[in-house]
Amino acid sequence: MDDNGSIVVAGCHCGDHAYQDKYLKKEITDPWTEVDKINYAGAWDAATGKYIPDWSPVVQSRAGQGVWGSFFDSTGALWIGGDLTDSMRAGQVNQWSGGFIRFAPRDSVAPSTPGAISSTPNADGATATLAWGASSDAGSGVTYEVLRGNRVIASTTATNLTVPVPAEATTYVVRARDVTGNRSASTAVFTLQPASPNALTFVTNGDSWSWRYSSDALPADWNAATFDASSWAVGKGLFARGVSGAATNIDPSNLATKPLSAQFRKTFTVDDPTTVVNGKVSVIANDGVVVYLNGVELGRVRMPAGAITQNTLANGVVSNATAVSNRVVFDVPAGALVAGTNVITASVHASYRATTDLSFDLAFTAERGTAPAPAPGPVTGLVATTAQTSVALGWTAPSGTTAAASYVVSRNGVKVGTVTAPATTFTDTGLTAGTAYTYAVTAVSAAGVASTPVTVQATTTAAAPVGPAVSVPSGSSWSWRYSADALPGDWNTVGFDASSWAVGKGVLGRGATVATNIDPSSLATKPLSAQFRTSFTVSDAASVKDGTVSVIADDGVVLYLNGVELGRANLPAGSITQNTYATAAPRATTAAGARVTFQVPATLVKEGANVLAASVHANYRGTPDLTFDAALTMPR
């Protein structure tokens, strides 16, 4: 007996039956709830103790002694051993076992959920093709179960299935099943609608097309209605090379050098194009495709921008199965069809010359409806008025029978606003000075039909020249005092009159090499502090950015701009007087070599006069030196 945490496996000298909930070997009439076959080994649910009838190996014993031992190895495989000679593997194939039998762990991981279901009509008018994205599985391939009304109606290894067009709305889901029997979650429900009495089908899957597969240059008008394609081959979709089961093989001779593209043309007739609405073109694009209607491009996928030639490479690669289950859909705009003969064309391109497959098919459906009102006329008189960071647009509403309900404004091809009529102005802000922009204004009717856009060029005005940076350089001239007298309360503000103070240039100090000696008479009792002020004028203060001020702190210093403290170094917290002691005593040379820097917010700078002020303090009255200088820089 052994277990793997969830299953208990036990052997026995038996080949008869296991009686669930029977614990004594008496008459079989004793109470039991279920009887299952057992052949020398059985498995039970470790949590519930219930017998697991799904695991019932077919083995043979030499003398009926059965299984003597069992264990699960590190890979999860189960081994049983004993009086065993033969066992039966998958496919009911008998094999000699020689006393030991190995049971590999069963795959219990479900495949991934298939992609969403889509449908396209078929040429017979009575059926449609359902297609879905492929599922993946860690083991071998998967089989898809298609359910209609919650019942499985088909199993297929393909990613598409032909079903009848129903008389009433019918729901479908698809799930994937692997070879072990694990099933994926189902796709989202897809509802196939009955054919509408107004439904129109111009081109169906499997229709007949003219085609060419060649490296020769494409005629310039190959996609026009007037082009003569009588020399082209004719076949039915699916068109492909390298795809098993394609209706038309475009490379029957298996060319050594494969062309990079194939072209297809299909003509059809429209009686009253003004009543054709909701046109949709669904295309299998393997690898890339460009689709045209009457010579005008409807759209492209996995193709570069610009002109397309026969040698243009697709910029993405897909397989035929992926392209079939993920068809590309293009909307057909109003006015694209003409009365009488129309032509739809496609150029299909490989992403590289040796790509394993190339395939194409297309369906074009629409509805008969009420023709929308014509588009409004284009706006007139579009003008742009520029400023440094904005452009103001103005225009005149279009004339004609269809009124504009709104206007869409785009800048450089990107929508930037919508204006509700009758307004005819728009201002675009937050722009870059001295920059050219292209604006387009499109009138849109109440029905959502858009006019031809009208464009105008606009260049914002250049930014005003930036003024010089605000600066108080080192060595500037300062008003100063060196006194034990009490400090006036407003000594560091713009309004203070410092005309009685001395004036000198930095570096200012005593006891060191300085430009201005603040103690020329060598006072016997030295004051504990000295104060300094310098004023500077600022114009266009709004353009000034945050800056910095660096200062010599010998011994301690507190710095102010317009009376607001910028910071202090080597000074205690709290109010500062003329007799406050510094908290450290660096020498002049040390302080000059390691200036202290404070941030200066631009919000403190005022238009006109500004004052930078400092109070420098000694650590003790007999300190050998006391020095100061500062430099302020604020960019614009």
C-alpha cells in the first residue's frame, strides 16, 4: 500500500470485486453501497475513502498471488510489483511485464480556451462557416467540440465548421478536448442569427476569383474596374499554397523561387448602392493583405504604410489556421459602391519568401437599408490666430441641405476636440512656442456622416527671450555692522534703512585675510556677531526659477531673503540675537573651502528691490577669526 497524498493504492491476492462500505468478509448480502471490479490492485480517494473505479488495470498473475508491493516514485509514476507476468497498455495491447508494472501520471491539465467564434456566409446561401481561435495543450493536438444549444453537434481538429443558417437565433460555443479527455472552458456564447430579409451577400467564402501569382511588376491599374484580367487564372476560394485542402492551389508547379505576393479580383453587381448599408468585408489574410473596392483602399493588415508593389513584404507572419480563425474585418464606407459593376481586389503578401504557406479568401456582406443623408459640405473660411502656447481657430458653417451638428478638430492628424454647432470656434492650448501645426476641421451631421476635412497651417509665436539670471556674486559689496548693540527687529527686510552701516566687499571679517576688515580698531571686547545686507533689483520676477545661495559659515550663520530665513548653519534653533553663540568653531580656511548651500525658492523673489541678509556668529568671544561672503544664483 502507498499513497501520493490524494490517492491510496493497495494490492491484493484478488481478481474479483471491491464492495464499497463493506468491512467484514461475510456474505455479500451484508450492507454495501457500490460494487466495482478489482484486479490485483485498486485505488481509493485518500480524503473520502471512496473506491476509484476509473483506475482498473488489466494485469495477469503467474500463480494468482497478485501484487506484493506498490510505491509512487519522484516523478509521480506508480510502480506495482509481485507475482505479475503481463499487463495491457493503451489500445488494448498486451505486454509482458516481468513482475513490475509502471503507470505514468495522467495528464490533468486542460487545454486553453479556444478563441472567440465568428461567422461568414457561404456561397450556397444556406450555410455559414463558424471559425474560432486555436487552443493549445502541453500534450498532443486537441479536438474541438462544437455545442449548439448545450449539446455537442460535431467534433473536429480544424478551427472552423460549416453549419446551416438557422430559421431562428441559435447559440454556439466551442471547447477543446485533449487526448486524455481533459476539456477546456467554453468560448463565449456566439449567436448565429437567421438570414435577414434585408441581408445582402455580394461575395461569399469559396467564390470564384481571377488571380495571379507572379514576381512580374503589377500593372498600375490592376485593382481598377476597367482593368482587363482575362489573362489571369480563375479559381475558387480558399486560395493557397502550402495548405492541405485548399480549393485552389496557386503554386501547382511548386516554383523554386516563390513570388512574394498574389493578387485577386472579383466583380459583382449592385442595383442601388445608395440603399446599401453596414457593409463588411471579412478576409483570410495570410500573411498580410491590402483590400481595395473599385480601386480605393478599404484597409490593410500586417502590411507597411505607403505604396504596395508585388515585392512588398508583410510585416507580420501568421499560419493559415490562425488566419482562418482570426479573420480581419473592414468596414465599407458609404459611397464606396457604384451602380452596376463593382470590383473588389486584394493583394496578399508573404512575410518572407520561404514562408510555409500563403492563403486568402474573402466574404462581403451588407444590408439593404435607408440611405443616410448626404454629408455636410466642408467648412469655409477656416483661419488660425496664434499665440505663444495656443492657437484659436474660427470658421464658417457649411452651406447645403445637410446641416452640421458638430465639428471635429484634429491637430497633426490626432483629434483634439469636438465643437457642438452652432459654435464655430475652438482654442487649442498647452502648445509649444515657435512650433508649426496642421489643423483640420470636419463637419459632422446628426447621422454621423462626415464632410471632407479642411486644413490650415499655424505656427505658434516664439517664446519671449529669457532675461539674465538673478545673481549676487562672491566679492559683492555689502552693508555691514559689527556691534554688541541690540539688533533692530526689521534689520533683514527691504524697508530697513541701513545708510548708517559701513560698506565693504566680501570676503568680510576679522582675524583672517579678507577684503574688508570689520574690526580695524581691534576692539578689546569683541562683539559675538556681525550683520550683512546687500540689495539687488529683479525685473520680470515671474520668470525667475528656484536657485541656490552658498555662504561661508565662520563660525555660524543664518541667511535671509527679504526677511524670510533661507537656512542656518552652526547655530541653535529658535530666535537669533546679536549675542547668540555659534555651536561650532571652524577656522576661516575650513569654512571658505566648504561653503554651506541653501535652496532659494523663486516665490520669495519680488519685482524690484530685494535684500539678501546674513548674521554671522562666533562660537566664543575670543575666537581667532570671523569671516563671511555669499553667492546667490537663480536662473530664469
